[in-house]
Amino acid sequence: MRIAVTGSIATDHLMTFEGRFADQLIADQLAQVSLSFLVDELEVRRGGVAANISFALGCLGLNPVLVGAAGGDFVEYSSWLERHGVDVSGVHISEIKHTARFVCTTDQDHNQIASFYAGAMSEARNIELWPLSQRVGGLDLVLVGANDPEAMVRHSEECRVRGLAFAADPSQQLARMEGPEVRALVEGARYLFTNEYEKALAEQKTGWSEDEVLERVGTRVTTLGAKGVRVDRAGEPSLHVEAAYAGERVDPTGVGDAFRAGFLAAVAWGLDLERCAQVGNAVAVHSLEVDGPQEYRLTMDSLVRRVARSYGDDAAAEVEAKVS
């Protein structure tokens, strides 16, 4: 099964300020702020939802096609992804803009000052999926992830016109999109991924009830954080799967992306929806236990062990049999 993952490609530049921002702010001078903070630590992390999902799919042997826009500074990041089994031939390289970048400074009270530079991401709307599909020998599923909103809507529309199966995953961009855009993104999706808050927001923005959403998508997957995940299909009982076992909970960044990768990998392996949710949860906690969305080590052995510990030997044996 060949999966294309569209969405953001970005780097996170995270800094730590050992003081307090509040100590540097003068109440009656806030109209003219000019401050500089000497930071003690800088971490540069690879990120972006499409890259995070592709990374995990690549580790599981799916060889996904990453589709998005990046800048000329993408060379090292590209090499990292290729080394982890990702096909980066679908990445558009901007001639004038840098790869999207999140820059954040956190003080000792965990207050944050941050900026997000969209950069090359705005050019993702120019990417056509059909030529890419023909070049790679066909696409079985396209994940339409958080990206430039116009690109997201165009990708969904192209999938419908071209008859490509797609999954809608609006994520944090849902808040930026208006009702008609959300409806255009979701209509006809084989899978719809959201968390609990995004589920309610999608219904509010589309004006569709829960049942009306299920009439328009094949499978609705709602992540519930520590409570696991719920999977719904029209006319069928709701399926709830508890979260997988997690050791030390270090960093939630990218956990949702890891879940989506695990779920779609299990779909590609032909597992049923319960097993897909279990595999998604098992991949998600790999990410939860480390600092950074692509810093974990994911192998088939580590996945099967986590499924066994979380859901039993029978579940693990079924997963192992599908991927052997």
C-alpha cells in the first residue's frame, strides 16, 4: 500500500531562559517593548505534521511519499528522512523562502514567547498530486494533513476528482478554516482524524451533526489523550480502545502524528479497526517517552513488544503475523 502524506514540514528552535519574562517587563512601557533575553539552551528539532507522520511510517517499512513545501535549507532534514525510509520526491523546494520555522523561548515559570514563520509552506497550494501519483506508480491513500489551508482544500478536491482515497486530518489548522473550507476538506474522506476538541469544532464549523459527519466519511477516528481513542462508522457501534502502556511521559509533541502513522500502517497491513487503533496507540507512546517528535527509535520488534504489553499476546501475534 502506497501512502502519500501531505502537510507541514518545519523545524522547531526551542530556547530556555533561566529568568522570568515578567521581571523584564515594565507595566507602563508595554507600548514600546524592546527586549533581548540571553538564553542558556537551544534545541533544534525536526517537525511538521507531514514529516512526523512520514518518519514513523518509514520506520515501519511503508516507504511513504512526503508531499509538502520546504526551502533550500531542507537538505539535511531531507537526508534524515530518506535514511528513515521516506520518499521525499514529492517535496517542492521554494526558490525564495526558507522551510517553515517555529521559534520559542520558555522562561523558568514556563511562560513562552514564540513566533511561527510559515515560509515555504505557503507554496504547498501549487502542488498537484496526480503527476506525483503517476510518477510513483499510483497512490492507495493520501493523508491531507495540517498545511497551508488553501493547499489542504485543493488536495482534498483533487483526490475526489481523481478518485484517490484520502484521509482528512485538519489538526491545528481547523481553527483557521471557515465552515465551507472544512466541509470541502472533509467531504468524502475515507478517514477523518481529530482529537476531542477538534471533533466538536469541526461539527460547529460545518454545521453537521455527528451522524451527518459519519454519513460523509468512511471512518471517524477521535483521539482521547490518556483515555485512548474512539473509532466510529455509520450504522455500527462505537469502538473504544484504551491507551497503550507508557513508561515515563516526557513530551506530548508529535504524539498525535505518531498515532496516525501507526493507525495507517496497520490499515496498510490489512488489520481490523481495533488492531489499527491499538497499533496507533502503541506507536504514539514511543513518541511520548522521548523529547522531540522524531527522536524515538521505532522498530517492528519494539512495536510488537508494546502491543503485547498493552493489549495481550494474541493482539501482538496478529500484528506480527501481518508484518512478517
